[in-house]
Amino acid sequence: MAVSVTLPALGESVSEGTVTRWLKAEGEHVEADEPLLEVSTDKVDTEIPAPASGTLSAIKVAEDETVEVGAELALIDDGSGGGAAAPAAEPAQQEAPAQQAPPAPQAEPAPQQAAPQQPAQPEPAAQAAPSGGGAEGTDVVLPALGESVSEGTVTRWLKQVGDTVEADEPLLEVSTDKVDTEIPAPSAGTLLEIVVGEDETAEVGAKLAVIGSGEAAPQAPAQPAPAQPEQPPREAAPAEAPAPAQPAQQAPPQAAPQQPAPAQAAPQPAPQQPAPQQAAPQEPAAPRPEPTPTAPAQPTTPRAGGAEFDGAYVTPLVRKLAAEHGVNLSEVKGTGVGGRIRKQDVVAAAEAAKAARPQAPAAPAARTTTPAEPSPLRGQTVKMPRIRKLIAENMMKALHSQAQLSTVVEVDVTRIMKLRARAKEAFVAREGVKLSPMPFFVQAAAEALKAHPAINAKINDDGTITYHDVENIGIAVDSEKGLMVPVIKEAGNLNLAGIARKTAELAKKVREGGLGPDDMSGGTFTISNTGSRGALFDTIIVNHPQVAELGIGATVRRPVVVDHPELGETIAIRDMVYLTLSYDHQLVDGADAARYLADVKARLEAGEFEGELGL
């Protein structure tokens, strides 16, 4: 029977999605809940699982095509013909011709199928457990993920029903329009019930799952006590697990004389239907330990990625990233739950390999520079990543809604560089973080914002102006995903040490992928360190809806004419930097920008930070 694969609802405001990649080809076998394809929307990139096991018979929507929610994406032939239950019942009738009446064999194999299912704990059993809703225990709810986030989509469950979880252990992954994050377990115990499935959207505060003491999940199939000797035969696990097998519990004694006869049917491994019949003859054979070693059957679980990797499950997105960086997944140690390899692990492995690579060509000592390695993207046409699309939309919105221009000043930061050199060792020992030049610029910028409210403001849609009473300064950071702008809240009330600690904390979150929605929201002014890669200055685009952004160029040592109190005008080697203020001319005039930059320049060149540095 053909099972339709449709595009599920991926959020209340999402009406369509684009197929970015098929993980299976027509004619390939797929398992239920195995990732089948990748879909991208304007809010999230996600995987669509297979709704049933079988053969992918037809792909209806090709890669890079966009369809509406509910559209048919593919067809899966589950091999059942007219129905799923009929093929399982027919072999049972053929294998048990000695029974008194045709209805009796259908009732008798039922306990034989249900009994081996309990010890094997297969995936179908885990999925069936939630149907016993109303499990009592600790509710897992969707927490607040930011002041403007009202809902989230469950992208992946890291645990299944019946699994043991520890308190604060990652339980599931949730995606919102601002951030992808993991939800931890609120308590230790057993996952009794999953209320919200993968790719389903729930509101903040909604019940996602139930965690209990650990006894409730297996109680329903645990009534047949004689099932324990049947733990070894795991081939019977994928068989259907009809729960209404309890009325026929007294029938096995009648079926016992028949079980030696079907033992001859065991050499038929090809069809999947004999699986329930194998479970039945193994019931009286439990005392024999020799024929039970079925452990080698465990590695047969299919995996979404390539067959060359035999580790834990790896998402296709991680496999694609590994292929792009030339990383061998079998050599990567996963830091995720249960050793799962995450994108951060692949990036770290690629960086480690890149760092080790230049050590080999040490022979040509005369040449100190090497040409840059060609990018693997040369000559390719690829789909724009979602984060890049969002950045592009924001940049175009900022340019089209603001009258932007830039003003540049030159600042002598020699005194600050000397203060930093004197204080950096003691600062690390005292504060636990390194002292970079950035906190000096942030503090000077925040202090000047208090005196120039037009720089720290926004223009509302109704034509009014809001002058902020707090200096929440965003720090533009170049990351693996793209441009990220985490925010230092109330920077105007922090000293150098506080700014340095907060900057280090946010930078670590950017590197390790731990930024939350609150870390990225609420900014009133932005600073971009464009000089970190050597640029002298940059005409930056303002981070809308803010009205100004400060760019810091590279600090360069060069000869400068200075007015010395004893020597008069003379030439000296100084540390010089360009500061650029881009601003919205609808609210900020050139004179406003010049006055603001003059105050920042004066604060930095005076370099009066000795008290905060303990000098």
C-alpha cells in the first residue's frame, strides 16, 4: 500500500517550504521515522522523517522546489498490498493448520508476538507507549526562549519513550525563529510519554512530555511474566505489537505442540512476515542457550548517512559539513548526548586539521608566506543558507528604510595599549579573563551615548522617536554560521572588568553555538570590530532599527606628528586607529556624529583607566 509523505506544518506563520536535499533516492528502503529529506523555510531548516517503513517508490517534489504545507512530497510502498495487518495474519494461519478453527490461530499467535516485544524494547514499542496517555509524573514544558518568542517547533527527540534520563540531560531539540536550542530534562527518571512529536509546533508553556519513576512505561506489555526467558531473540522486535493479546493468554499451552514443527521455517529469512513465527517457536526453546546468540543482528539498523561510518547516528547536515571540510567522521569524538557528533565537533576537527597542516611544509625557509588554499566552492552554484538569507534581508531593509552615511575620525590609543600591557597579567589573575582592547572602546562608547541621546535612539513606525534610557551594546561577531550580534546588556553601568567578562562570555557562546534569543535581542547600539582582520576602516551598515553603529579599525603603529610639552612638534611612533560612525541621517546629523566621535576620541586618548585596572 502506498503511504503519502506530506509537508507538515512547521509553524503557524509558515505556509511553504523548499526541498533542499533528498536523503534517499527512489527505490531505496527506508525505516519509519528515518530522516527522508531536508526542508528549508524562512524560519528553520529541518529534516522530514519517513511516516512508515518500506520502499521510496516515487519522489513528487524535486530539490530546490517550493511547495505549500500539506503538499505531497513522495510515496512510500510499505509492501503490505491491501493493508498492513492482513499479511501478518495469513502466515499465522498457514503455519498452524492443526488448530481447531481459523479464528483460533489468529488469537494464539498474538501472545507469541507480544511476548518477545517486551525485552527487545524496539522503536515500535517506544512509539506505542505514548498512546497510553495520562501518564503521571513530572511534566516537561516548553520554556520561555526570549521575550518575543511565543512558540517553538520540536525538531528532534534525543530520547524515546522508555529511555532513562538524568536531570538536566538534553531531552529534545527545539527551533524558533531566532535560535535552535536543546531542552533539558527537569528531573531524573524514565520518559513515560511524548506529547508533542517531531516537526510539531507548541506554544511556550505547553506540555511536551512526561517523566516518571521508570516503572510506568513498560507496565502495559509486562503482564506475561514468562516473557523474560525470551530476551535473546531480537529478530522478533520489529514485528507488529498488537496490544489486545491479553484475552488469549491461556491459548499458548494449546499452541505448544505445534512450535517444534514451525522450527523448520526458520531458514526463511527473506520475508519480514515470518518474524512473528520465529518468535513463537523460540518460546519453548528458551532453555537452549546455543541458538540464541542474535546480538550480531543489532548493527543492521539503517542509518541516514553513508555506510562508511559505523558510529552513532549523525544527521545529514553534519555529514554534509564533514564532507565539505574533508573530515573523517570515524575519527571525530562526539560531544553530544550519547556521544552524538554535532556540527561544532566537525568544525573543531576541521580547524585542528588545518592547524596541523602548515607544520609539514617547513623546508622552504626562505619563503615566509604561502598562497591561500583554493576554496572548494570555486565553480559551484549552491543554495543560499537560511542565516545568509536573513542577514541579506536585514541589510536591505536597513538600507531601504534609512538615510545612511558615515563619519571617520583618527584616534591615538598609545596610552591605552601601554596600560593594557602593564595590567594584562594581573587582570587575568584577578578577573579570570584576558584584557583585550575591546572593553576600552565599549566603555568609552557607552559613556558618550549618555551625553548624546540621538545616537542611542530609534525611529518608530508612527513617526515618534524613542530615546533609550539604557545602553545595550551589540558586538558584531563573525561566526561559522554568519554575522552574529550578541548584546552586552546595560553596558553603560559596567566597569572594564564587567565588560571584559561579558564580552568573553558572549564570544564563547558564539564559538560553541550556545547563544540564546535573549543574548541576541534588546540592542540599542552596535560596535563592529572591522579591524580584527586588518581593515583600516569600513563604512558599515547600521543594525536596523538602531540609528547608529560604531566601527573600530585596525590599530597600526606608525610615525605621527605630536605636540610634546618640552620638545614641541616632533615625530613619534604611535598606536593609531580609525573610528567610523555610520548613522541614519533622518535623525542624526553630521554635527551630531562628529560631536559623539569627539567625546569617544577624547576619552580614549586621555586613557584614564588606571583606577579600574588597579595601577
